[in-house]
Amino acid sequence: MTLPFAQFEKSFIWAIFFLAACVSVVIWDQSLQWYMREDYTFGYLVPLFFAYVLYERWPALRKLLLGNKQAGKGAMADVPPSRFWDVLVYIGLFSALFFFALGAMMRAISGPNIFATYFNTGGLVVLFLGLAWVFSEKDPSGQPLGFKARRNVLSLLVFPACIWIVSGPLLFLLDTSVRIFLLRVVTIIVSTSLQDMNMNVSYVDNVIFLPRFLPDGTRDSVGVADACSGVRSLTACIFMGAVLSAVFLQGIKRKSLLLLFSIFAAFVLNVLRTVFLTMWAYQNGSPALEADFQGNAPGSVDFSGSVHDVAGYVAMGFTFVILLASIPILNLRLKRSDEEMRCLRKQEKSHRKKKKRSREMEAGEA
């Protein structure tokens, strides 16, 4: 039985073990966040998808790294890249190694912190892609790989490398100015939509005021809190879009379209969810959001889940279904390949010859 890495040099195998150790450090660093933050439990799936995508793409990677034995014009057309790219990659590798080691030490000494996560995750991404570039310089026979082949190696590894950004630093990046912006936008859209439906609501900052009054005499209101900003659904949808695009789509354009669509779908479904919750509070009062749809209070025997939570689960479910439904659409081939066009022309030409031969035979018989 031939081992998967038997045809590669020992340095390549050691690089794989080194990257595996780096991935272990990142999992150790991010796992506390997956455990502590309820909206980030999907992080436990990231190592599984990481391993699956590498396993699924290994045959293509192996073929590229071991050489495709191209001949003639194809081999000459794919010229090796200039040394500038190598210099740039080595600078990035040394910088990434420094920041990764710094982040690991910060995590070990001072415990979880945002900068350690930035350094660990960013360092892993650059190390992963940088080492892929270095070890794709030549195949085992010493034949240099061209720029296109090395770029194809990197394209196969972009998802396994960058998915760790979604499971770690992304929430910190979105939890500041983006979260505040989304809170403001969602509040304005929801209140404007209800006003257009002739509902007497108004808003101040991130609070939507309803026309009824609570028993203590204060005006009833719905606060568009952090959970309603859409950051959670945005992060989850980016993760789902990244996984679905990596597994089911081919080509950077299709993958990018699905990622952009996942962001758009997360925003729209979150707005619709917030509109529904505000309308429910408008009809039944804001305390009804914590009860179930039959009005049962939390803790009662018949309680089946709060309206607020159920609406969130339904919105996420619809988003996932929409993303799945978009895959066949994005996989549509609107343009035939050159090879298919040549086959069609060949078939048409053969069909014309047969018709011409048939007419000549009919004329001869006549």
C-alpha cells in the first residue's frame, strides 16, 4: 500500500506536521470562545469541515504537486513566476511566524485575549498559504511548476486557511462599528416599515416605542438589542456560505457571489424577523415576546419556547434553505465551453454531410 505522502520530500512532511501543530494552537485558542459564546458554537464544526475539504481536495493537490506532465505549448505557456513573488512570500512567512509565536505566548501567559486570537489566526492563514507556495515550486522530479499551477494550489487551500478567520477574529471585528451601524439601520428600517403600515410607532436611538402603556405607567417599547443587530446571523451565514461554496461550487466568481448573497440574505431575514417581533409586541405587548405563541409564560408546563427565540430559529432555517436553493442556480452553465462548441460544430458538420449524401442518393435513384 502506497502512503499518501510517500512521493514527497521529508521537508514537505515536516511542514505538514508543523501546520498541524499550528492548527492545534488555534483550536485551543478559539475553543474557549466557542464554549462561552452561544452564537459561536458553530466553531466546533470548523475543524471537521477543514479536514473534510482537505481530504476532498487532496487528489487535485497531489496531481498539481506531483506534476501534470504537460507537453508542448501547454508546458511552455505556464512559465514559472518571477522571484519577486518568492521574496514577498518569504517576508510574509517570517512575519507570520513571529506574530504566531507572539500570539501563542500571549495566550499561554495572559489567557484568552483579542490580540492573541488575531496573531494566532492571522499567522496560521499566512503560514498555510505561504508554505503551500514554497512547496509547490517544483514537483518531485525537479520540474518547476508554472505560475498558473502554483496559483491553482493556493486556490484549493484558500478555504481551509481562511475559515479560521470566521470562527475566531471575525466576531471581534464585527462587534464594534459594524454592530452599531447595523443596530441603527435595522431600527430605522423596522420603524419606517411599521409607520408605512399605519402603525403608531416612533424610535429614539435603538428603541422603538409602541402606543400602549405598561402597568407601571411607562410607555411600552421594543429595544433593538445586540442580538437583533444581525451580527450573529451575519457571522453564521458567512460560515454557511463559505462551507457551501467550498464544497459545491467551482470558480472564484460563483464562490464570491454566494458569499455576498449570504451576507445579503442574513441582513434581509434579520430585518424581517425584527419586523415580525415588533408587530407581535405592537399587538400583544412587549412582555409577550418572552412567552410562547399561546401566551404561556416561561417555566410553565405548556411553555414551548419564546416567540423571540422561535422567530430567530425560523429565520436562520429559512436563510439556510435559501442558500441551499441558490447553489443549483449558481451552478448553471450559461456559456458552453470551447470543447463543447467544437463537438457541436463537428456534429452539425457530420449531420450536414449525411443530409447531402442522402439527397445525392435520392437524386441518383430518380
